[in-house]
Amino acid sequence: MPLWTDIITPVEATGIARAELQAREQAKGSLSRFLPNVSVADDHVKFIKGEHGLVDEAYYRAYNAAPEIISSDVVGSTLIELVAMSNNQPIDERTQKALRRLPEDQVRKSVEWAIRRAAWSIADRNERTRGQVIHTGKALANQHNFILNDDFGRDSALSFTAPALWSDPATDRMEQLDTWLELYATKNRGDRPGCIVMSDAAFSAFARGAQFHTVLVGGATRMPMAGEVNSIIDAAGYPSIEKYNRSTKSGLVLPKEWIYFLPSPTDPFDQDGTELGATFYGQTVTSESPEFDIAPGEQPGVVVGVYREDRIPYTVEVMADAITLPVARDANRAMAVKVL
């Protein structure tokens, strides 16, 4: 099926898709703030494995003495292959017949709408996988035609059910946070998380804690407003609370009963990633095709082409292609606690 460049070129279609992807990531409360989108001109990423960044301390030496040799903690490297991801947004015969009666600019708008849907599809799939990485320390997929189970090695102690749930107002939330923050720091060489991510349901349960209630004249109590809870958290020196409730067609990205201790959020397209990791977009074979005419420096990332069949039934198909995967460089930077 040949490319249909009369209506839109691959360079134009790819530009629309990437702009739409960026807009969706920045507007939807995306987990890409913790696993930002990073472009790599390859189909894999490579990490050096060590003891979570710990190094031997340097030795003092006498003047004119040779330096002591410090053993390296590097135990090898790990190669993670990025995963091919694509989708096809067809424009069927009936739709084409309707479009044929419209001016060319209206036809192009219909094609652009299909390009945007293709970008949303990729963004939402990656968002769900980010959720899996944060929730489980693994990237998972179980499709009829593809299985993925990349385990990034999170310490099992960093995923657990709270011994006292927040469904009980008497549960001391602040004492729990102290305990959990200490655990996180222990597993992350003294570093504390930058924020705590939770659903509206978890935040409401947190705020219903008896310790936050205001005693009124006459002995009645009043539950705090959200701003009051956040002020208490800030004053106590705890990480800020971020609410997250995003869903895709498959349902909630993160289960509402859990809360997550994560690094500080960053820009969704921060090319340095975070301590936790990044969502890598590699370079597809499609992007290197001469027909697509994409400049070498622009080839990593999502690419889109619009194709038109030159025989019956003369269908038009908008195809998006990417190789991508959310990857945890240091899976211990995400701790998951079930509180409901």
C-alpha cells in the first residue's frame, strides 16, 4: 500500500503526532513527570549495574605515597530492548465517500484527526506501562500476540499493605508516614522521596484521620479541607502530595487503594530522566525509510504515515510506529503502599 502524500506527507503527519503526544502528556496529569520521555537513536538502552550508586570512600594518603586502589562496585551492564508499538487508524470506504464531497482542507482535517487518535493510543499505552513500573517495579504486557515481563529489580520490601488501613479514622497517618519515609530512605542511601502520589479516594481517607479533625465549641468535630491537610503536611516537612486519577480505556492506571512514594516530578520531556528512570523512545526502521524523508536527528520517536490502497476497496490507513518502553533505572525509587 503506497503512501498518500498528496494529502499529507510523513514529515507533516509525524509532526502532528508528536505535537499531540506532547500536549497529551502535559495536559492529562501524566506519570511521564516521573518517567519522562527521552529520545535515543537506537532500539535499546544500556545501564551499568552497581550497588545503587554506592562507592567505596576515598583513603587518606601520606605525601609522596601512591593512592590506594578502590574496588569498583560495577558488576556488569544490562541491556534493555525497547518494544515495538504501532497502531492503524483506518478510514473506511463510507467515510471516504462522505469526505469526497468536502473541500480538500476538510479531508485533511479528517486525516489529522486520525493521526491524533494514533498518538493518543501510543501515549495511553505508555501511561499504563508507566503505572505498572511504578506499582510493581516491572513492565508487563500479556496480549494474544505479545508477552512482556521486564523485571527492574525493586526490593520486595518496598511494596506492602499497611498494617493499619486508612479506612479506620483512628489510624495514626503521620506516624505511618514517618515509618514509611524511613524505610524509603534506608533503601535509597538516605534519600527521601520528592512527593507522595495518591488517588482522590486515598487522599479523602487520609484526611478523615482523627488527628486532622478540628474540635468545635460544644465538642463536635470538623473534617479538614484539602488545603488544611496539605498545610499540615508541608509544616511537618513531609513530601508534597500529588493527586493522580488518570484512566485509559482499560481502566485506572494506578489502583486507587495504593499510594506511591516517588522522586520529585520533572518536565514530561526532560531528556535526563529522573532517579527512577525514563520512558525511552527509540529509532524505528520506518523513520529511516527514504519515503518518509525524516532528518536523521529527528528520527527517534513516534512516526506516522498515511497510506492509500491502489486497488479495491481503496482504503486509507493512518499508521503510527514507535519503539518505546518505560524503564526503571533504579526501581527502588518507587515505593508502593496499600492503604485501603
